[in-house]
Amino acid sequence: MPTLTLQEQFGQIDIYLFDQLLKGRIASGMRILDAGCGSGRNLVYLLRAGYEVYAVDADPQAVDSVRSLARVLAPALPGSNFRVEDVEHMSFDDAFADVVISNTVLHFARDDAHFESMLLECWRVLKPGGLFFCRLGSSIGMENQIEHIRGRRYKSPDGSERYLVDEALLESFAKQLGGDLEDPLKTTIVQNQRSMTTWVLRKRTA
């Protein structure tokens, strides 16, 4: 049997999500929910390795892509695991998943209310003791290079208009939700064009 290349094994997985795998925080037997899955770039390894994978996205074509991927890599998983739904209105039960992935999703929030509704829904479906992995646009390190539009919406030098968080907001939400940082906040500044922050929380059991 030919050996898989790293590309074939892991696809285009986010490097910071890969880090969580290396640290053993996403382990065999866990139920994984990708909230805002896109075409499934972060699911290739998880599907191939036999995880119980679920995913939602508001884009029907994205969900079709994930279903097609699953048919090849994890044919035993039912197509109903992959649903066309808004992140803020998911049909999964409370405390459903061991891990919730929110990768480059929350910065598309229209305003504070939309951001909070998506975040709270991700938290609702996460089990106590579960892991919330979030990567999102932020203003950290780019405070003097972004153009304020309204509220927390800013225009970055790359031309994108996004809802940008900062450290104080993430700390406030962690306290409100009852979550503890698994890692310090990690922020990557992409050639002074945009700033992306990785936020990993463990949901308290009590």
C-alpha cells in the first residue's frame, strides 16, 4: 500500500489546529463539529482517521463539497452529519461535541449581536470539558494600520472589511462563558496586511 504524502494525509489543515492534534487535545473517539466548515480544509485528516465528524456551513456548495469528501474518506459517516445551517442557528443538541472548530468564521460577524450569537451557539453545543478552537481576525498588533468603519468593523490594509476582536474582548468572553485558555493567545500578522488570532478555550465542567 503506497505511503500517503503529508498533503494527502492532512490536506490544507490550519497549522494551529494541527498543533492541537500534536498536543493530543483532539484524540481518537472524540466527536468533532466544524462550525463554518467551508469546503472542509480542516477535516481531511479527521475524516481519514475515523473521527466522528459533523459540520455546518451556510453555503450549500460548501456542504456538498464536504459530503463528497466524506464519501471518499469516511464512507460510513451519514450525509446528515453535514448540514446547511447558519452557525448561529445549529440544529445539534446542547453539549453535543467534544471539540468545536471555528476557523476564520467569527470575523464575518455583521455586528456585536451577530458575533455573540455565533459564539454562544458554538459554546452551547460544546460538552463540559470540551475544546473550542477558534481562529479569527483581530486588531492585535495592527491598531495603527486598520481603518475604523463602525462598531468593531474595520478595514485592514489587505482591503478586507471584518469584525475584529482584541485581547480584552476575548478575555471578557472567556470569563462570561466559563472557559479557560488552553494556550496563550497567538497572533500572526501577515506582512502588515491583516492580523489573525488563535483562541483556544477549555469549557469548564462546573
